[in-house]
Amino acid sequence: MAVDIHPLIEDNPAMRVKKIHLPSLLFGLLTVFLSTNCSAQKSNVPIQAGHNRPMGEAKLSAEAPAPAPAPADGTRQQSAPGVLKRLLIYEGEVSLVVVSPDETIDLLKKYASKTGGYIVYASRTRITFRIPAAKFRDGMNHVRTLGEVTDFHEQVVDVTRQFRDLQLRLKSAMAEREKLIQLIGQAKNLKDVLSIRKEIRSLTEEIERIKAQLAEMKELISYSTITVHLRQRSETPVVRPLYGPYRWLETLGLDVLMGGGRQ
């Protein structure tokens, strides 16, 4: 049996109140739900600590590259090593005609000393001196101003490979000698001791030779070598024969008229 409840609701004040306020209640619940959802979304947005700026600026700052960290000791970082530096020996040779070889020799000695060099050999007609390799070009130019250049020669020798080979030979010889020295204590008889000592002595001589070669090469690399040959300029003019085989023409006095005879 169907029952009409509308009269009951109208007759009951409590139920009438619920009917009146039910839409408001639903609207309030919906508002709370939306507010809670928005708060949850905002809480997921990253915030930079210590910065009170718009999020767009924060994003740009985060994408910018950070500067490279400085070394702990405060020094600048070194760049990657480049190509191996070549080891060069500079040599030059000049031949000059000068008025006074002795004065020229003195000038070259003073120049070598002034530029931080030294004399290797000196005589009246030749001098060899060494100056720092960086001043080789200036030295050659200076020598050419001291007289008339009749011959000129210079060369640059690359000794990089020879120098490295000598270094490797020295390292190997010293390591081999050290092993032999340790073997002496393990030798069981006098014959073995004498044999080991002989090999050590031979290696020691080779080590000293290599060291001497390296020292000489270092000197030639650090100081360029310049050799100057000197020849004195002749002050007496050379008189060519005026008459050739006809010497009897000299008796005619033609030499005075032509200005080519002897005074």
C-alpha cells in the first residue's frame, strides 16, 4: 500500500528543517572538498629554501650552469698539457772582413759577457762564444754589423729524440746496477762476487758517460753557439800593370798623363 509522506513531513517540524537545509549542506561539503584538493596540489610544488621569489625565476636559476669549483689550495687550474716541447740546438757561423780583428774580438767578448754568455775559444782570426738560446737571433744580427759579411751560415738541430733515448738508457742502466748490487749479498762464492763487481763497474762507467752526454746536450740546448771568422781589410790599393809586357812605354812618361803609374 502506498503511503504519501509529504503530509507527514509538513506536519513534523524537525523533518521540515532537514528538507530546507539539505542543499546548503551539500554545497558546504563540496566547497570543503575543493579547498582540500587545491591545498594538496600546492603542497607538491617545490619551493627553494631561503628565496622569496616567483617560481618562474626559481626555475631559471635552477637551470643556470653552476661555476666550476675552485681548487682547495686557491691556485688556478692548469690547462691540459699540449704537444711535447722540442729540444733544439742553435748554431751560427759568420765570416767578416774588418779593419782591426783585435778590436772586433774585444767587442765580441764584451757582447758575450753582457748577454749572459761566455767565450769557448778565441784567437786573432777566430772566436767562438755561447749566449742564451733565446738571444741567438739578436746575436747573429749584432755580429753582422761589425764588418763586411763574406760568408754566413746557421742551423737548428732537433735533439729531442736523442735526449729522450739517453734518459731511458740512463734509467735502465741505473736500475740494472741496483739489482747487481743487491745480488752481491746473495753470492755464494768469491768467483760470483768478482763477476758481479765487474758488471757493476762496467755499468757505472756507462752511467757516467750517459750523464756527461746529457749534461753537454743540456748546455748546447740552453746556450746557442756562434763562431766568427775574421780577416783584416787590406789598406794598400792593388796597382794593376799599366803597360803589360810593353815596359818600355814607361820611359815615355805616359803613366803620369794617364794617372795610372807609380808616384
